[in-house]
Amino acid sequence: MRVIHASRPVAEHGVRSTKVWAALAAVLVAVVSAGVLLANGPGSGAASAAGPSWQSGVYVGGCNSTAINQFKTWRGKSVARGMVFLGSSWASIENPTSAASCFKSLGIPVTFSVPMLPSSGASITTGATGAYNKYWLALAKNLVSMGQANADLRIGWEMNGSWFNWSARSNPTAWKNYWIQIVKTMRTVSGQHFTYTWAPGNGQTFAVENAYPGDAYVDYIGQSLYDDSYSTTNPQTRWSQLLNGSHGLAWQASFAAAHNKKLAYPEWALATPSSFSGHGGGDDPYFMQQFYNFLKAHNVAYETYFDADHSPNVHRLNVGTSTSGNFKNAAASYRSLWSGVSTPAATTTTSSTKASSSSAKPSASTSKSSSSSKAQPTSTSKATVTASSTAQPTTASSTAKDTLLYSTKANRSSPHLLNGATITGTVAIFVTPSSSAKKVTFTLDGKTARVEGDAPYDFAGTAYSNANLHSFASLAKGKHTVTAVIAFSNGTSKTVSASFTR
């Protein structure tokens, strides 16, 4: 359920938790919003009156008709899709009787989030042999008999994480072969017209593309999305991370476009500041507006807001037919955008997009994001994020060793010495060790900002071999110091520092 990013502890997530490698066949476009809205453009506030054109729904903790109708009344828009989780035993996977009947009576299309394995006694590798096909055959027959022949199935969600026992990390080939076994088996049932949502979680550096079963076995490219960050409290920077970070929204859109699939969001939500160990975005109307803009600009099949609390994480927008006190501003934005009743004022700044195509598979060392913080901008279909520097210190070679450099470009071109610079926009900060290194630890003003375990060594992480751009807008104006401690493979280390003005 809730996606845990590379830096996130797993313990707080009980039942749930909440770089493209292959060459792309088409030119891919990602829309970048780094604190930006397009005034009167597609998906802007001024163009939002019509509301969603996709199936928009809600998860309320199960098929609770009272709660679903209250959500409908509260937001002023019909609920066009539901979502439900099945239990973690073969018996509960086979027989979703209650949920299937409930959603049938409501007349609402539903996405069933189905565990790929029971809680114990089974494995992905065994599933890949077809040993569990009888359970999936039973599920398919039961869904058809219960009036859910058109159900959508999100099987083994968030497989790019490590918190579920169906994680694809250790054996992505077995994972996708198991998925194919499941789909082939369920398609043998007469009368079925199921769709299948392949749904990684936002923000994981694992090459989940290697676990993609193939276009013939997938209908929608999904994602779990929550408004939180383990590295920033700035709404604009946080959104940029969710959009442009490793396997973020931009990656998802590019991947889906390359495979001619629609996007889906079976679960997405806000999160209070205390959620996810104190890293939730809180009352964040900026996230709400930006995500709506993104949805409007892309080919989306459906989304269901996670309007339920999963202790200790709080996501609910409404309480009955009233607005939750936790998200007053964001909830107002949601109701306005999703109902299409009124139009919030749009912030007018500029946004730039850039199409690119990828023809080379990055090496493992260039497709990582360390576990100390969540990756930020760029994807294969990366966008150019503008940055400025009022002072341009001595230009340095991008191959300069053991020196902190910065560039306004994600590819680190035309770099400058960070020391003595004045930074007023988003930049890539990086260091190239003079010899083989085990890791580089970056600190900002004495506090650890990131630990990079393999090359290239970027202050804000790496995606698709490009450095992630970082904004220092949240820092106080004045001098700040970045330090890189380089731990060489021969056991020695070197510390380099650079001071810049914000």
C-alpha cells in the first residue's frame, strides 16, 4: 500500500507501506513542475473547471457504502471507482466475496489489490513454475460468478520495494514469469474481461523495468503516490522529487507511453507532518494542484484517493461529510479541482519541458540513488529545470578531481567551482574522486545530506546517469558550506569543502 522510498524504515508499515533500462522506442515527454503552474494552460487552475476526465474514485478502508456515499457528498462529485485490498491467505485471495458483492451493489468499477503470495508458505520462484495456478483460477471463477467479470486486478503491488514478501528485487525474472502464469490462468475462465494494473511504488531506485511482464499481460501502468519526503519540507522541492525522482511520475509517464498504456493510481494521498516518521507533507494544496495538473496532462485511466488512516499515518480528507481539520487548504483545493465547481487562482510562473529519447542502457553505477535520501529530478524523458547563478566563478573541467563543482544542467556540463559561488536556482553539485572510491558522504552546514555508495557522486542523487538538480531555496540567505568526505577503496579518505552564498 504505502510506498517506502530507499531511505524509509520498513517497521512502521504493517499490512501496507505506502532509470528506464531498456531502450525506448519513441520520443518521450515529461512535464516538469518545479514550483510551477502554467497559467491558463492544459491542466492549469484556470482550465480545471470540467473536473476529471478519468475514472476518479476513493478507497475508504474497504467497501463501505456509507463512507463512499459520504465522500461523494463531501467532494460534490460522483465516485466512479473503488479500491479494496484482499487478505493475505490463499483462502481470502480466492474468495473476495464480501467486497465483490458490495461493489456490485454500488455499481462502481473496482480495483482489487491482490497479494501475490500469502503471508507465509509460498515463494515467487515456486509461483513462476505454475504451482499456484489453482488459486488464481479459483479467484477468476469466483469474480465472474460474483458479477465482477470486468474487475481490475492490481496484483503484487509495490514490487520494487522490499517490504512485501512478493518483492521483485531478488529475482525480477521469476516475478514477471509468475505474473504471466497468473494472467494466463485467469484468462482461461469463460466470461472474464479482467484488466491488470502493474503498479510499482514511487521513488525506488531498483530497476523494476526488469520485472515488467510484457505488454500482452498488462493493461495499466500504476503507481502508489504519497505527499512526503525524507529530505525536504519545501512543497515545491518535494513535488519535484515525486515527479522527477527515480521511478517517479515522469518515469511512469514515459514508461507507459513507450508501451502504449494508460496510467493508474490505485492509491495516492496527502500525509500529515507526523506521518511516515515525521516526513509527511501536511496540508499541501500545492501538491494537490500539481498532481491534478499532471493527471490532466496525461492519459489516465483511473485514480482512487486513499481516504483512510493507517496508523500512525493520516491521510483522510474528510470526516463523514465534513472536511478533516488536518488538510483544510488541500481539501478545499481537492474539492474545487475534482468537482469542477470553482477555480482556485493559479500561480503564474514559467515551466519548461524538453523531449528526449534514450537509446542506451545505463550501467548499474549510474542508475542508483543512495539510501540516505530520496532521489530528485530527471528521468529518461527528462525536462530542463531552470536555474540561475548570479556569480560565475572560475569555470572548471567536469573531470576535475576531488573538487566540489556545480552545474545548472543535469548532465553536469559547463561546471563551475562551487566554492565562492552565489546560487539562486536549482543546480547539480558533484565530486569526482581521483581514484576508486567506496562512498562519498555529503554534508550541508555540518549535517549529513546524502551518502553515495557508487559513481557518479552527486549531492542530490543520480537518475538515468544524470545528476539530480537541487534547490537551496529553503536555506537562510547567506553563506553555506557543502563538504564531501571521500572514502577511497584503499582505505584512505579525503575531505573537500566549498562555501557558497544563497
